[in-house]
Amino acid sequence: MSNAALRLQIGARTIATIPRRLTRVGMSLDAALAGQLPAFPPLTDADDGYLLTSLPAALSPDWPGLLFEKQRYTRYYVDLAIGQSAWRAGLSGQTRSTLKRKAKKLAAASGGGLDVRRFRTAAELQVFHPIARALAEKTYQERLMGAGLPGDDAWVQRMVTLAQADQVRAWLLFVNDTPAAYLWCSADRETLRYDYVGHDEAFAALSPGSVLMEAALVDLFSDRFARFDFTEGEGQHKRLMANAGIACRDLLLLRPTLANKAAMALVSGFDTAIQVAKRAAALPGLEQMAKRVRRA
């Protein structure tokens, strides 16, 4: 179950939200690439509908109710089958130079070499977890988004079970024997997912997250996976390091209740008014009006 909201926004500023109770249906990268519409679980009487994520932009669900598009983005991934040399050749010259410079800078601060430690088996991951969990507590991913590596017993047991089936890869980067960054990924068939990541902000000037990401990808070119999935949403590091992507969108599929219809009408009307105001900003003499709308 997910909670989502219809938002009244001016640019990036949210003026108000209309919450909705939704069942989340997320599409895997494999399903998105195959163009397969997902199966929808039954809704309870209390549910307003579904939150459908990573739907390929070319597809539309057969939904009898209301449809609201939350966002569009490219779901980036690395095609590991092309090999490390071809992947590097496909990066921009600036990206290759930046990765090399960051790795060199971090290595110099850590005694001349990179200290990247790899974890795969259940026993190895039981060593990894307490170190990474303590590191996660120092990251903005946990403080601001609640997206740090979980620490509850049930999650740890699930991690061990996945590792026993060879479904986990994890890495730690140390600087002078101090944990600086972690990455934890789980497998979905031949695809490895970018699940949990973070770095100690005390080392932010050394770009430990970028250095660790490059090291992990280098490892994966000799592993069993066909793809590395950067998952939903966009980010500069994803755009720079990926060599492929698929256009996707997230949708709210709402039941056609009066409350949902009213909420969607309000959001649509608000968005239309904002677009009119933006166009008015280009007309002589109306700049001040547009500024007042943006400040409202």
C-alpha cells in the first residue's frame, strides 16, 4: 500500500496536496523493456486506486476510471553485455576525465590506492550489514528521505536468504580504513538493481559515491548479469554512467468517485491557470502580474 498525492504546484513549489490511498504496482526493467502491462492486484473498499510506476511511455493501461500522470522520466540502465571497454568508450570525454580525476583524488587521500571491499555470500553480507547500517545513519538518504539501508531483523533475514540464492551484490568503500560509502543491490533475474546507496558527508569532497559506483560497474562486467538498473527517476550520475534508457511515466489510476473527479478537476484547472499565467509573462506589460502569480 502506498500513499500518494495530487499536487497543486507552481514550478517546484507545492501549494497544496490532496492525499490518496493507493496500491503501488511497480514495473521491473525487464517488463518495461518487453512492453508488458502488469497484473493489478484487487483493490479493497478503502483504496482509491493504483500508483503505477515505470510504465513505458508508449503503453497505456486499460483502466475504466480516472488517469492522472504524475511524472515522466528516463529509466536509465547499463547494458553490461557490451563489455567494459565499449561502455567506457560510450561515455563522454568529460565524464571519463571526471571519473579518473575523482578516483585519483580519493586514492591519494587514502594512502595511494582505492580500498573497495566486495560482499556476495550470506556470511560476507552479515559482515557488511552492520558497517553499512552505521554508515547509512550518516547519509542524507536516511535523514531526508528515509531511504537508508534497513536495519530490522526481518530485512536482515531476507538479505541472507537472497544471498544464499546468489541474489545480492554489495560494496563498501573505505578511506584510511574508515567506511565512506556503501552500495547494496539485489537481483531480478539477469538484472541487478540499484537499491540502497549512501556516503558519509564528511567525505563528500572526495566523491566517494561516484568512485564506488564506477568500481561496482567494473566488477559487474565480469559477473553474470546482463543489465544494471538505475531504477525509477533521474539523476545526473545516472545520466552520466548509463549507456541506455527507456522513456517511462508514473500514473495514478483512480476510481471514478465524485471525490476523485473533483480532485482531478481542481488539479487540472489549477495547472491550466498556471500555464496561462506563464504565457502571459511573455506579453508586454504583464511581467508584474506573472511575478505575483509565482509568489502566491
